[in-house]
Amino acid sequence: DSSVKDRLSEAIGKKTWNEGLLDLLEVRERNVGLQEQLEKAELIILEQETIIQFLKSHAEEDTLSELARFTIESHGGSSPRLPLGGIV
């Protein structure tokens, strides 16, 4: 058991076993903080993707509404103004 500790101490730059454990704890705390930041960033990205999809779908509906009205009017008909957000 002590030879394993000695080898580990050598591997971490001749530090004492306790100093090495403290270093590992600091690294672990940083990793936990980074993981939390990553999770928050992933949530923000997901929210933004949802907003983009929502805006795209409404833009497509508005474009189709405008195209339908233009087509009707260009053939001599009249169409009521369609509300924003698409055909009702």
C-alpha cells in the first residue's frame, strides 16, 4: 500500500499524499463547476433552437398567407386581409 502511495506521490510531482489529494479535490470542484456551466449553456441553446423553430414556422405561415392573398387578388378576386400568423 505504501509503495502505491509513493509512486502516486512521485507521479504528482513529489508532493505529499495529502497535497496530492487536495489538488485532486480542487480539480474535481472545477470540473463540477464546468459541468454546471455546460448544462446551463445546453439549456440556453435548446431554448434558442425552440425560439428559432417557432419563428420559422410562423414566417412560413405568413409567407403562405401572403402568397394566397396575392394569388387571389392577381386573378381578379379580392381577399380579406389575413391575420398575422397564417390562414385561419
